[in-house]
Amino acid sequence: MALAFVKTVERGLTDRLLSDFARHLQARGCSLAGVVQSNSDRPGSHHCDMDVRVLPAGPVIRINQVLGEESRGCRLNPAALEEAVALVETGLERSPGLLIINKFGKHEAEGRGFRPLIAEALARGIPILLGVNALNQQAFEEFSDGYAEELASDLEGLILWFEQSRQRAA
């Protein structure tokens, strides 16, 4: 079993890295499950829109709510997140070569969101890669109980980790 995570400080870098990694693996025929996120600027706003693409081939789901320019709270749309979770759960039935989750976020920290699927993938021996941010680092460490491996935040490091995890599983 393999559980790994990346964390970056630059806004959007983890999302871009995981998306690039997923594209790389798909181009090589690897079966994937999970979600990768893309953010797009909203004209006239300092907020962005957040979309997740369900792996391997969609759909794309907008996971943010537009709460207004002065909003400071969480903009995540819980119903949209749960829609993505349900679609990824279906993808786990295909026994993919890797589960990618864009972020161990607030919902996962509280025991919801993708957290049950992460546990299920671990139980099935499916390697998992996810993003972790500083806000949820402690909750992730408690969840993973020291089992997770932090990876370098570059495409080459992710590829090496994945190849090594496949060799260990063989």
C-alpha cells in the first residue's frame, strides 16, 4: 500500500502539478480514479472558480459557490463535492492503478468528503496521491498516523514514486 502527498505554497501549484501528473499517466495508459482541480479567474473578482475533473475522463464539476465579493468564508459547495465523491467511488470499482485526490481539505479533516474513499483505497491496496495544505496538515497527519510519504513537488518526483510503488506491489 502506498499513500503519498504533496504540498506547495504557491497558489494553484498543487492543482497544476497533480493535473499534469494525471495527464502524464493517462498518456501512458495508466488507469486512474479521483479528481484533479483547475482554477479559473472570474472577471471583475478577486475570487476564482474551482472545477474538478473526475478521472479518468470527466465530468467536470464546479465545486465553488459564488458568495459575493466580500465573502471570507469557505466557498466550497458541499453538494458538488459529494457529487464528485460519488463518481470517484464508482471509479474505485475498476481497481485503478492510482487514486489522485486534489486536496485533503476541510471536509476530509472533519471525516467527510473523500476521506472514506481514501480509507477504502488503502484497504484495497490502491496507491493514493493527494494534495495537502497547511490548514489541514495536522488533521491529515492524524488521519495517516505517520504512514504517508511527503513527495517533492515536481513531476519527475511523482513519476519516480509511482513507478517505485508499482514495483513494490508487483
